[in-house]
Amino acid sequence: MSSEEPEIKKQKTMSQILRICTHSGSFHADEALAVFMLRLLPKWKDATLKRSRNPEDWENSDIVVDVGATYDGVKFFDHHQRGFTETFNDTFKTKLSSAGLVYKHFGKEIIGEIIDERNDQSVLELLYIKVYKEIIEAIDANDNGINKYANDIDESPRFKDRSITLPSIVANLNPFWNEDNSDESYDRQFLIASEVIGNAFVNVVKNLGLSWLPAKKVVEEAFNKRFETHSSGSILILDQFAPWKDHLYEIEKSHDSFGKTLYVLFADASNNWRISTVPISGGSFENRKPLPENWRGLRDDALSKESGVEGCVFVHAAGFIGGAKTKEAVLKLAELSL
């Protein structure tokens, strides 16, 4: 065997290592997340990272994010160039950042890597849209300077941001103005920021894919049995507690019965039962039908005496939730509340 052969193999291996490039200097949430998302994919898992504003470094890289003033969906994923108006799809109005661009092209594959749902295209499609709504769109908006509200009096937000307070956290990981401002310092801090926002992203995807999505089946089963529970069809009993509000609204709409569910019953962690009113809309504090005013703020025997139902535990003073010791008791509370 030639003495040169190991060196040739080493050179070949080095040449196969892919290179990701983003800009140097101060960093933001969008490119920190974009780099992290790429590295979730097998193709880019072992890629090197170059942070540079030098066009020669862009040319020598395999993918370039948030720099280069070019977007082609293949190698260049920048959004700063004049005339850039790309959105996630025709439904969304928020202009994409580098995170949104990477997610738009690789999102389904990224989700498949996180929750191992590569073969179920219907699940991937549902989560692809949901993850964008829940976290990516807000990062796109933040980086592009888009306000959550269209104007000062508009009560309808343009996008959701409950999953992120991350842009400011990432920004605060930049080196301070009065400490080491070398490229090495920025590069070191960028890797920390990428891990912070990347892990938050992974947790959102896992929550949606492994918790939120399976909950849909629980809510659907309760909805399909609603007339068995009560002739009005306005009371649902969950076989087990699961996040139900988002799913309920969508299921109601698909059955042309939006607004008709008034109470949802489920067991709590202590094996007591809860009766929950249904908000008018997601995030609203106003309910479709609050629990009776004369029950509100009462507990135990006082509540049982006032309602005529044995085994009551409480009704919240605001009338949006209550509890009892058995399923039969909360169902009776729901029936009386109708």
C-alpha cells in the first residue's frame, strides 16, 4: 500500500464535509435557528460553520443563510435584498426571515427527524403548518420589524408569539459593547445562542407532535359521543385529560357546529373531575356559557347545598371552571348549568 494513500483518503474525507455560512458580527434569532435546524438534518449534521461577510466564503460554502442578498431555495437563503417578498404560502402575509426560508424548504424533513414521522405525510403536513404558526412566523416577524398588531386599535394579532420570548434572549447573548468584540468572541456566543433557540424549537415541535396532535383523537372521540352524553350535544366528556381547545374549535368547524359545545368534563391529576366552560375563541377570557352566578366562589358543602349536587369541590369565582369528586357529579353540574 502506498504511503500516500492515507493522506489521499484524509483529503477526500475533508472535501466531503459540507459548509454552512452565515454572517459574522452581531447575530439574531433567525440565523441562529436556521443554522440549528439545518444541523438537525443528516446531510448537514457534521457540517462546518463559517461566519463571514466575505463573498469568497459564500462561494466556497454549500449553503448560505441570512447573508449574500440572494435567495434561490438551493444554496442561498437570504431575505435582506431589495424586492424580497417571500412568504410561507399564500395564506400567510408575514415576510420570511432566514429561519422561515430554511423551514419552508426543509421543515417537513426537520419535523420528521425530531419526532420520527417521516412516512406519515398527513401528520407532517399538519405539523408543518402548525409549527410555522406557533414559533417560526413570530421569529420571521421579529426579524423583519413587523408588529404583532396592524395598528394601535386592532385587537386581532397578525401572528402568534406565545412560544417565543427568544429574540431578546438571543440578542443578549451577543458580546457586550465594552468587552471582547473579536470575531472569535462573536462566533463562540453564536454557537451558544444557536443551541438556546434550537432547543426551544425542538421542544415546541415535540410538544406539538407528541402531545398536541395525539390529543386530537381524544377530543374527536368525545365530540362524536356528544349526543350520547347529553341530548343537546353541548357537553363533552374526555376519556382522559388532553389539550382540547384548539382541536375542539377545528372539529366544530368541520362539523358545521362551531360555538355549540358549552362544557368539557375531564378527570384532574387528583382523580377528581373538572367542568370547564369553553372560551369564545382561543385566548379569550370570555366564555360561551359561564357556570351559574350563584355557584361562583363556593366550595364543598356550601356548593353542594346551593347546587343540589352531592360531592361538589369548588366553582371558580369567575365562573369558568369547577370541580366535583365524581364524573356523575360534574355531569349533573353541566346539565344544571344548561
